[in-house]
Amino acid sequence: MTPEEITALLELQELDLKLIEYERHQKALPGLVEKIEGPARIARAALERVEAELAVARAQQRNVETELATNNENFKKLQTKQMAVRNQIEAEALQHELEALKDRADTLEETGIRWVEAADTAKERLPELQEAAEAADKVAREAREKLDAKTGELKRIHDEASELQAPLLAQVPNRVLGYYKRLRGAGKTPFAAVIRKGACSGCGFRHPPQKLQEIKGSKRMLTCEQCGRIQVWREEEEEKIGF
Ligand SMILES: [Zn+2]
């Protein structure tokens, strides 16, 4: 490859790394969102559960009160009947019914007390749960804002890089580009590795001197025999470390 083609390929790769960062971020996004919103959802669910418990307890309390009122009315009706009782058998039957109603009233009162207690317990727990849910919401909101900002910034960099790539694609030979795209698809960065200290900078494999000369002088694209990455020679890279 010519130095110009190598420069274009490396610039293309530089931009690709930005695209890849955004792609990876997009892939990780659902997990990140879940991690942020999970705790708030759990806190909200705990609050809603206790709110539901309170609603049930209050509804049951009202049912018991209604039943008790009916029971009391029936009791009074029977008491009125008692005044007009004609014989012993009727009197005993009435007495029996009155006792049953009294027992029922006792049971209802006990049940009523249990629902009042259940409502009180739920009510006591509410403020703490409300506070926890609000705090978790706030944390989630702030984390979400930060994440959205990061996503936006990565997207901006991605779009910019994508635009800058267009003219470079025409400067890299098709054969190189095709192979480069396959490596990019496999996802192991870098795809084009500069030779450093006589070795592939992708995997560290040291090339024999003859291969190095080939990479340096060849018009063909050469790859690393260990990792398969495109090997490129940049004079300044080797000068820096005095090769
Ligand atoms: Zn290699």
C-alpha cells in the first residue's frame, strides 16, 4: 500500500473506533437503563403494595361496619317482637335468635378491630416507603439524565465520524477495504495494526526480518500470521523508537 493509502486506512480506522464506541454503548444501553431504573421500580412497587394493603383494610373495615349496622337493626327488630311473644316456645326461639345475633356482633367487632389494626400498620409504614420511593426516583432521574447526555454526545461523535469516513472509503483500495470490513465485523480492534519494534501492534507477534522488509516495501496488503490483522508500516512509528 502507498503511504497515502495507509494514512487513509488508519484515519478510517480512527473514525471507526468512534463508531464502534457508540455501537457498543447502544448495545449496553438496555442493561444500563435497567440498572438505573430497577431500584426505583422496586421501591415504587413496595409503596404500591402497602397502599393496596391499606385500601383493602379500609374497604373491609367499611364492610364490617355495614354488616354490624344490619346486625344491630335485626337485633332491635327481634327485641320489639319479644314484647308480643305469645308462648314459651316462641320466647325460647326468639331468645335463641337474639343470642346468635349477639355472637355475630362479637365476631364482627373482633374482625373490625383486626382490619383497623391492619390499616394502622399500613398507614405507619407509608411515609418511610414514600420517602424511599421518591429518593430512588431522584437518583434514577439524575443517573438517567447523565446517561442520556452521554448517549447524545457519543451519537454526535458517531455521526460526525460517519460523515468524515465517506471520502476516505474511496482512498483505500477495494481489496484492503473488503478485508478490513471483515475484521471490523469480527470486532477485535485494531483491524489495521501498525508495526512497532518489528512486531504487530495488534497481538505483539514479532515478524521475521524478511517479512518486515516485505511489509515495508510491498504494494500488496500483508497480514499478521498470528492474528490476521492488516500490517502497515509507518516510517515515523519506527523512527520514534529508533528501529
Ligand atoms: Zn498480529
